[in-house]
Amino acid sequence: TMPTMPTMPTIPLLNLVRRVAPLVAAALVVAAALVLSGCPEPDQLRRLSETCTSDGQCDTSLCFNGFCSRPCVSDSDCGALLCLQDHCLPKEAPCDDGNACTTGDNYLSGSCTGESVHCAPPDQCATWSCDPAIGCSPEPRNDGAVCGDLERCAGGYCRCTLFERTPSAPGGGDGRLYGAAAVDGGALVVGESSAEDGTLGWLLRLNAHGDEIYSKRIAASQAPTGPARLTDAEVSANGTWVAVGEAGDPPTGWLVRGGIDGTVIGQDKAIYGSVDWARLYAVAANEDGFLAVGEARTDAGDPASTRGWLQRIDAEGKPLWGQLIAVKGKADVAGTLRGVGAVNGPSGNVWHVVGEAATAGDAVGWTVVVSDDLTETWNQTFLPGNEEESGYRAVLIRADGGADLFGWVRKAGGANRALQMRLDAKGAPATLQTGAGVLPWRILAGTAGTVFEAAARLSDGGAIAVGTTGDGKQLFFARLYDDGTEQTTKAAAPGGADDRLDDAIATPDGRAMLVGSRSGGAGAGGTGYVVSVDETGGGQENCPSP
């Protein structure tokens, strides 16, 4: 008989089914939920000529120039595509036709080309054209022309003329700037430049935007290795410039003359008589020539023999004659002349000259008026109010032929304070409106430790006066209105032991350029500093938005 087969257990199998069924159902639910939730399927590889950003996106494993591609030798390798740059690409693929005067280059026309670029229309400062090598560029016109409240045309663009510059001295060493003259909306600036070969004169030309036109060192013929410095400059109506200063040790007066292009035409040593000790501080021009002022000694070793010095210069910049001058009636009193201004009046040309003299051991402001032949018509010292010492450093001529003087006053043992003094056309004290009433002078409040070194006359008749404050550690300037009733003062944060402003010039569009030096630049001894401000005294922060 056949053996009987054992009976399969049924209970364990049923248990297995019961256990697996819920898991399968759960998996189906999760899968359905994923589908319903929109979970993306894996990216499909992109076909030939579709756009891409990486090789991994293409079924050809090659993304070239933004399209899925493959290598080729000729168009026949690419079907409906083109063989471009050794790769199969569509006609809309970007390319570069090498012409900067086209844009959006592609192959839609059968070769790589694009649409023509449209340059800007002509404006006041430029006409625009397209050069295939560089694209649209301006052809400058009307450089220097006013094109906005604070803008002038420059290099094809309308640019703001408010700026701040720290020009580096030629030779890579330290430099300081002391004086300036207005030229074509810009400035001719002078100073000193120190390098391994000594300290020489520094001549710097800036345009209306503060851009450097040239910068050069000038050696003095009387002291080729220095020390030498140029302290002021002026430009005549015929375009000749004259710069003055000192050279050698002991110092002798130094005159340099040249053309606006920076060419030095000649230079001269300037002394009084046979005594080799003299300095020139300032120079001004009238229709007949120049007058430089400074100090000279009759005994080189004796400071008490120092007297004011006037040096006449012809219209070509060549020295004529000089003479010493002392306070009227006090021939034994030492003095120095620091500033000069020219008046071309109906009754003849005169010069207002200012400085300081030492009387009874104290300094006192000194004013002189001379004619073209250096004949004195006024010669006096003046001490404002109950002050005990004073001095004048600069003079600005007024429309009525009078003058505003700028300098300092102090009481015994006190600090210097900024001073403005007004004279009439003859040189006598006049009056101006001040916070303290109608007086011949104004002493600026809150200016302890301040000296005015120079000033520039603005178009409204007022002035911007410049100097130092904080005992010579801060740049300082003040906006003074013609009636004397308003002022704004500004001081830059200390940058070193000798930050200063030494000169200011007005420009034809109502601005002023302020010239001086900042400590700590170049070889840590200092660098030049030039800042342009508008008629309110505001700087480049007042430039209109581009």
C-alpha cells in the first residue's frame, strides 16, 4: 500500500499571512501618499540640444555652452544641428563675434553675429561712437564747461567738482603743500618734496576735479641738493607763473618762473644787498607784474635784524628790485611780511601787505600799503581790543579797494584765536558786523588754539578762511559771510602732529580749493592734501547722486 503523506500544518501559514498582509497594505498606502503629494520622480536625462548647466544633466554626458552636446567634425555629424566650436549646437547658441559694437550674438543668421549696439546720444560733454574693439566711448567736448550746479565736463563726462585728494610727493618720499594759484578751474600748487637726494621744491598741477596733470620736483640752482621749498605761487594774465620760497642753509630767497604746461623757464636767487639770509612767503600779481613779500636780515646771525622784505618782479617773472621795510617810526623793530594782495584802482595800482612786528617783545599785527614803485602810503601796527598779541598771515582785497586780513590774536599766556580784520582802501581800520557789534575786527568764538593762515574770496563777497586748530593738530576752515553775521566752522579729526591748511583759492564756479598737508603719509612724515568745497563750505558729500 502507498504510504500516507503527512498533513501540512495550517495554523502557522495562516499566521504568516495575517502578519504580512498589514505590512503590504501599509506600503501601498505610503506609495499612494507619495504619488498624491507630488514627490518628483528622478530627473530625466536631457537630450541633444536641450539647455543644461552641467554634464550630468545630459544623456550625452556633455554640457557645452549651455546646451547638451557631443563632439563633431562637420555639420553632417550633427543632424539638424550645427557643428560649432567642434560641438553639435543649435543655431540659438550664444557666441562672440569679436565685435564690441554688437550684442546678443548667436548663429541664427548662419554665422556668429548680433544686433547693433546703440550708443548714447550727444550731450554737452561728449559725442558717442562705437569702436569694434572697445564698444561705446565718448569723444570729449567742452571740457571745463559747467554742466550742473556742481559739475563740469571732464573727459566726456559730467563730473562733480567737489573732491578730496592726498597727492603723493614725487620721488616716493614725504611731501607738504603750502600755496596755490587758480588755473583753468583747477590749481597750480607748490610745496616741498623730500627723498634720498634731499628736500626740493614740489610743483603740482590739478584740474577742476582734483586729477593730477603733472607733479615734479624742482632743484634750486643756488642749492641743488636743498633744502628748498616753494611757499606760494601766482599766475599772470599772460599765463606765466611765478613761485616763491627759500633754498639753502642759511636760507636765501628763491624765485621760479615757468609756463602752465609745467615747463620751468628760469629761476633766481633773491637776497637783500650782500646778506645771504632771506625768505619769501607770498606773491600776488597785478597787470604790470608781481610783488613777493617775506623777510630778510641785515645780519645773518642776528634775528633782531629781521625786517620785512618787498621784492618786485616783472610780468615775465624776472626779479626787478627789492627793499627792506620796517614799522613806521620804529626802524629798530624786527618784523616779517606774510601776505600780499593787489588792487588795480582808478588812481593807480597799490599793494596791501600784512605781517607782524615785534614791539616790546610781543608780536603785533602789521599792515603796509605801497604803490607799484614800493612807495609807502600806509604803515601801521594794530592790536584789536584788549588783546595783547596779534599777527596777520593773509589779505583779501574787497570790491571797494579795502581789505580783509586774517590771522590770530591772544592774551598773555593764552591760546591763539582766529582773527578777521577789516581795512578801508587807504589801510585804516574799517568796520564789519559781528556778534559783538560793529567793530573793525572779529575774533571767532570757540577757536582756542586756532590760526588763520589764508583765505579765498567767494562770489557773494564772503570768504573761506583756512588754517589750523588744536595747536596745529587739526585742519580748520570757516565760512565767513560778507556782513560778518554768519559763519560755519569745520575741523578735521587729528591725523598727526602737524595737520594743516595753508592756502585757499577761489574757482570760477563758486567753489574753493583748500591746500595743505596731512601727517603720517608716505614715509610717515606727511603728504599733500587738497580738498574742494562748495560755497556753503560743504564737501563732496554735497555732490548730486549719479
